[in-house]
Amino acid sequence: MSLDLTALLALDPARSQDGDGGIVVPCTHACPVTARSGAPYRILVSWPEGDAPAAGWPVIYLLGSDTFLLATEILRYRAGGGTADSLRPGIIVGIGYPGDSRRILDYTPAPLAGEPTPGQHGADAFLDFVFDDLRPAVEKVLPVDCSAQTFAGHSLGGMLVLLALFRQPDAFQAYLASSPSVWWRGAQLLTMAKNFAAQAATADKPVARLWLSAGEYEQALSPAELAENGPDIAVARKQRDTRFMVDHNREIADALRARRDLRVGFRYFPGETHRTIVPVALLSGLCAAQASTWMPEHDAAGDEG
């Protein structure tokens, strides 16, 4: 038999691979959805193979579609592995956009003071869509365990996760906020967290878990940046020095531990940047969301609970 590399050599990286030659991931579905406001979304769904348990599958609502496949494969590889931190097989619902991203509109809150900024402050309307329309639709087509629902996001998405918690703590059983944008509008999120911490609890016992995380090089320049010493290093240094991504996220966690209706954890990841933290924070958060006891054991990555 002769070597045949014809199909491989016909690959053209400049062409979209969504059609012939694209990879099909089993038990996944992508579809367009339009919110009541008329805003279009692209919803990505994955689910386990086989029959669901009697209670249904846990579900993770994930902000953004760029980490959907990552989350799907993390969950599939860690589900039922027989270790102490094995995950339950579950559903992933990625919430993305069919074209240009509208994250700055959808994920940002109304200002506490001052004039609104055009193209921002749509968080309330977006959460209406997630709470009132998207979740019921998912529950109609897939067997969901409504006692095991998680809301997860990174960066601006992490900020929106916290806004959802402040709005309705018992809407989800776990909130995973990876590197939330605590610097937004002069650290407005920190003020909102402290205001929420001072409010009366919704219950006398925890109804939800909050898992916050931040990386070392979100508040310091990384060795690679220092070695490169590029033209933008002064801007990067100023951002790290003034955004307080680690300190303010830790401060939010400390403030929210005052609430009886929450279990709150913060994890600091040495050696991680705002980008590289994504997979490790996601895995850590999923394990924390499903842990039988709170919190996971302290380890070298720096759990604080």
C-alpha cells in the first residue's frame, strides 16, 4: 500500500474548517437564539453520553464561547475518575455571540454614580435573559439537576458572575468568578461586594458557593514581560500596579465571608497571567463547586477558604 497524504496536503488554514473537514465533537449542539430585546446569541451545549441519573445532570452556564470546548473536555476527562476530586458528568451551556462580541455591553453594571456610558451597563437585561429565558429552555430539552447549577465566567465574565450573585444568591448553587474585573469604573465591584455583604442574608445556612481566583501576574509583570522589555511595558506596569487584581479579589472574598448564606473561597495561582489562569481556574472552580466538603484542602497553588 502506498503512502497517501493528499487530504492532509489539501489543508488550507486560510479557509474556514466549519464545513467539510471540520471536527465534530460528540454530544454537542450549537444554535442561534434571540433574546426578548432582539439581541442575538450563539448558544453552545454539550452533554454526557448515556442516560441521565434520576435527578438529572448538573449544569454549568459558561459566559463566552471561546472556552466552551475546553470546559467540555475538562468535565469529560475529570468526570467519574474515581479520585477525591472527580467531577459529576454534566451539561455545559456556553453563551456566546454569532458575530462581534457584546461583552462590554452585556457584562457591565449600571454606574453607582455619574453618567452612563454608551454601549455599556447592559448586565441587568442580560441576566434577565439568562435567568428567565435561557435556563427554562435548557431545562425543557435536557434533564437538568436544578439543585446543581453553576454560573461561571472569566474577566468581565467573572464580574458578571458576581453581579448575578448580588442580584439573587440562590439562583445558582455555585458561582465561579475567575479574575473578575475588580478595576472597572474605579473598583465599583469592590464597593458593590461590600454593600452586598452588609445586607441581610437570604437564609440562615449557605445556599450557594462562591469561588474566586486570581493569578500572580495579574498584579505584577511576568518574567517574560520583563525580559522582553517591550515598548508597552510602562503601560502594563501601571495597569498591574493600579488594578489590584489579586488584592481586591481577596478583599471581596473576605467581605463576603460575613454572609451566612454563602460559602466563599479565594484561590491565588502563582505563575499565572490573566490568560494562562483560565484552564487551571476553571478546573479548580468546577472541583470546588462539586466538592463534598468545603473547602478543598490547601495546596501549593494557594487555596484560601
